[in-house]
Amino acid sequence: MLKSCLRVIAFGVLVVAWASREECIPMAVTNVNLSFTGILSWSVREEDTCLISHFLVELAPPNGEKLFWFETEDPQINIDFLKPCEEWHVNIVAYSNTTKGDDHLYITQMPVPMDVDLIVNYFNVTHKKEEGDLDLEWSMEDIMWGDCSLKYRLTVSGDDGDVISDLYMKEKHAELHFLSPCVHYEFGVRVVNVAPPVMEGPMKSIEYDYPPAVQQRPVLEAASLGATTTNLTFSLETAQRNRCPIREFHVDGGKYLNLTIPLRDSDDREQVEVHLTSLLPNTMYTIKAKVQNSAGWSDDSVIAFQTLDVDPQ
């Protein structure tokens, strides 16, 4: 009798364990990816303890009924029959035998084919004189499939060879605000198919000499007033903003006040100290200050100040 009872108990335990495994609900899949060879792949989460028996994959156009569905034991399928750059809503569900797991909706487009020519055939630079910016635009040689999985790598280098900017962008144009007059630039652009495995096309380069431009008007930073003397401190546009060499600074105070200061150009544009002497006490003066570089004279900065009264002591 004892042996018979033990067998019944052991059998009961096995039944309960099998039932609990069948009721395990799989978690949503992760790491969904679509290569430009048409392989749709995904992964089971490491923390998922369910025994996955198979996957159900459903494909539907946006706001439409499902048109394709697949059942597979492998975490990938081939959907290279879809047209490039058409949008699809892909729902992937893991199953543990008959128990359905959580859905994972993946919105994607079939990438541009891997054998497409990633070649830039047009590249142009336009200078917007009013704003002082440069507009770059380019186009591809092969545009039959669209550009849903394409990005463009834009590289900007200065005349010293340093890379100023290297960025990936979706648009086929760029507006550059950070460049300096009097610098020789080289721009490069290449097409990148970002669908794995990532592939980059050859670089298309163009050189451009940013034309000279006058300095912005000087900015008064500080003033120290006296009765017969005044010291004024001006800041200039930085070399990063305008590389055109500076030459001299001029102060025009009319008939009795005219001063020119030679300037030494450097990467660190130092402030300009202006020392005005032989002034009349308690007198209002109006001066015009401007700076000259290789492109000419800047606009005037108009400054008004009044000297102090003489101390009776």
C-alpha cells in the first residue's frame, strides 16, 4: 500500500508541473532589426523563462488589414519580396506551445537594396551674402528606390586640415552658420545606407574660398572717465567668426580728436585700449570708432561720453 501511494503522489506532482509550464506567457521580443538583405530578425529577452516553441509574424500596411503572416521556429524570416521604402507594420508574437505571448509592434520600411550605387553626382555651395551663411546641397546618382534607409555624412575641414564638423543627416542640404570669411574650406559628402550592415559610398568633395568680409562694428566694453583724459576699452569680432586679418583701429572725434591705432592680428583677438588725452573738463564728446581688416573698414560705433569736472582741491 505504501508503494502505491507514493506512485500516485509523484504522478500528481508531474501533472501540476506540466500545467504550469504550458501557462507560461512569453514576454515581448526585443532587438528587432531589418537588414537591407531583407532579413527580419529579433531576440527573446534574457529574463524570459518561458520555453518558446515558435513565433507568429504578421505584416500589414499602415492603417490596413494584415496581408502576410508567417509561423517560424527561428527568430528571423526573409521578407525581401517587399518593395523598397514601403512602410509596413510588423507584429511579432512569441508562443509557448499554445500560449500566446505579448505583442511587439515594429514599424519599418524595407531598406534601399544593398547593390544600389551610393554615389553623389551633384554637389554645390551657395553664399547667402545678406546672412553671411553658406548653403550646401547635393543629390544622388541613383534615386530609383528612394532614400528611406539612407543618410548623408557631411564633413567640413578648414585650410589647416582640421575637421571642423562631421555629422550625419537625413536631408540633402545643409545651412552652415559657423564658418569664417577668409578661410579656404573643403566640404565632403557621402551616402550611407544605415540598414545593417552599414555601407558608405565614396566621398564627393568640393573646395570653397569664403570671401573676405569686414569686421562687425567694435563694441564698447568699459570706460574710465577723468577730467582731461578718458580710457575706452573695445572688443572686436573673434578670429573664429572672422579670420580676415585686422590692421588698425580708428577713432574719429571731429576736428580736435583723431586717433589711429595699429593692430597686431592673432588667434586671440585682444581688446583695444584707447587713451584719449588733452580733453576739456565737464565736456560732452561724441566719437566714432571703427576697425579695418583685409576687407575694409567696419561700420562705425558711435560713443558719447562726458568728462568730469575739475576737482577744486
